[in-house]
Amino acid sequence: MPAMGESVRLCGRDEISPGQARRFDVGDLRVALVRIEEDFYAIGDRCSHEDYSLAEGEVWPEECELECAKHGSTFDLRTGEPCSLPATKPVPVYTVVVEGDDVMLVVP
């Protein structure tokens, strides 16, 4: 596991298309990285309603949300808060830094 506060490269900027979500494993963290236009967001990749990968869901760019493909809950990519049922608990959010062409996750 990388040290706390350390930045870890997830991918290149062009390896993820706008409107796409991808799962990355960083040590014990399972992260869903989402690109909306030129912005990148990272949230925990386990739906808080049921242990299901959020990276498999649909990105809602206008709302800045990610929908769980299993039961349809959506999560705010900025806060991790659920925006629709059945999920009622937030998922963690992580800091993403873009350095040149590298998309980096700051390990909490």
C-alpha cells in the first residue's frame, strides 16, 4: 500500500474518455475513476447499498453523478453522497491530481 498522502499514477489523461468510468486497485483501495470533459473524479468503487462495482455504471455528466448498474442508485462524484435510493450511505471520495498527461490519485 502506498504511503498516506502519496500520489499514485492511475492512467494517462487520454486513456479514459469523457463520460467513462474505470476501476483501479491501489493497495487495498478499490477506486472508480470518472472523467467528465477535462475533469477527473475518484470515488470508492463499492456501492454502499450492495457490494457492486460503481465503475460498471453509467456516468451522468450534467449531474456529476455515477449510477450503480445493479439497482440504479446514483452518487455525487464531488461528495460521494447518494442522490437516489436504494443507497442511503455515502461512498468515499478521493483527491485526483492531473500532472502533465498523468492522472494521479492522492492516497488518503
